[in-house]
Amino acid sequence: MPLTRPSRASHSIAACLNAFRALPQGYGNASFFSSSAGASAASEPSPSPAQTSPTPTGEASSTESAPNASSSSSSSSSSSSSPPLTHYDIFPETLPLGPPPSGHFPIDTRALRREFLRLQARHHPDMQHQHHQHHQHQHASHKAKARAEATSALINEAYKTLSNPLLRAQYLLSLRGVDVATDETMQVDDPSLLALVLEAHEEISEAQREEDLAELRRTNDERIRQSEEVLERAFREDDVEAAKREAVRLRYWVNIKESLDNWEEGRPIVLQH
């Protein structure tokens, strides 16, 4: 008996891309999010015309301007040809190797949260707004706050996705052109999996006390751990098919976990498939 696809994941790749497109050109660079670069890149005002050095005249000006133009063109070309950010690039301290297969699927979520909080403190819209109120005109201040809001939204989306093993797996698959969250054709033809899911549903529905679900919690936590191990091997070997199958299985274990976490005596449980 085929098992219908899991419910759609809460994260949105399209929303993340829209947030990234809202950022100015200088933000399309992973170094912007590093601990040493972000604050000055976002807050340093542009020099006014009065602060700009006068252009040399005569032959020296002609000689010096050509390299400058070449350098500017090269810099612009380099910036425009930079690869788009992935969520991993936003956390260079915690995830210096980037996404699998060069990096690892498991993530130190405590370190990730610490870096996330530092980034949010640095790029929070209110912080940027206060700085520009003191250093620039009102119009520039509004622009700076809008940029900070887009940056903050991108950081939030990246953290939400990477801190959750299921969303992380779905995101990594989306980078490979696979969308297991919305693909209507994704089904699991695995009778043993179906039996386990239905058994869990029945056990949760019949539970009278929190203690009645303790064993199911332990069992389901172990299933999630095993799924993460399978995903680690699959992404390390760049085995998209294996990763896709296991991401679908993990969705069911996560749904069971959510039902267990939301259990209340006398409250009906609807287990999503």
C-alpha cells in the first residue's frame, strides 16, 4: 500500500532567494557575514564628493586612470561573477567547509546558535537605523534599514533551515535540483514503514498518560538518529537518490515526534502522512 507524501516543509527556498535578491551587491559575498567584516561593510558611509581626492591632471592622470579603470572593471566583474550564497556561507565560523560533500551533514547546533545570535546582533535593523541616524541623511538611513532587514531575514531563514535536520536535508537536495517537500509524485512504497507509522499513530491515540509514550519517544528518537546517519553517508558520497529516499522517511519520523511533543490527555492526535 503506497504511503502518501509527507506534508510540505515549512521553509521556502523561493522566500530565501527573494531575500537574497533584495540585498545590495556588496552583500553577495560570504565574507560580509564573517566576524571581522560585517559591521564595517554595513555601516561605513560612502565618502562625500568633498572628501574625495582631486583627480590628477596632465599625462600622469592619463597614466594612472587606465589601471584604475581596469581595476574597477575587474572588481565589478569579480563581484558579479561571485557564486550566490548558500545558507552555509552565512555561518563561516561554524561551517567553514560549506555544504556536503566538502562539509558534513551533522552540525554543531550550539555553535550554530551562538554564531546566529552574534550575526543578528550585528545586522539587526534597529542597530543599523540608529547608526545611520547619526551619520547620514534620513533617506540613506531608510535604505540602510531596508538592507539590514533583508540581511536579518536571510540570516533567520538560514538558521531555521540548518538547525533542523529535516529542513537541512531538504535544502541540500534543493541545491541539487530535487524538491522532496513539494513533489506530488514522491511516494513511499514500503509496507514496513507504513506499518510503523500506523502503529505509532494508534499508540499515541490510545495513550492515557505522558508516561505511556516514553518508549515510543525513545524508539522514534533512535529512528531520527539513524536517518541522520544515512543522510550523512548519502551526502558525503553525493548519492542523491539515497538522500532523497531517506529525507522522505525522516519526514515521517519528524511528524511522529511532533505528535508526541504536542500530546495532551484527551486531545485528538492527527498524524500527518
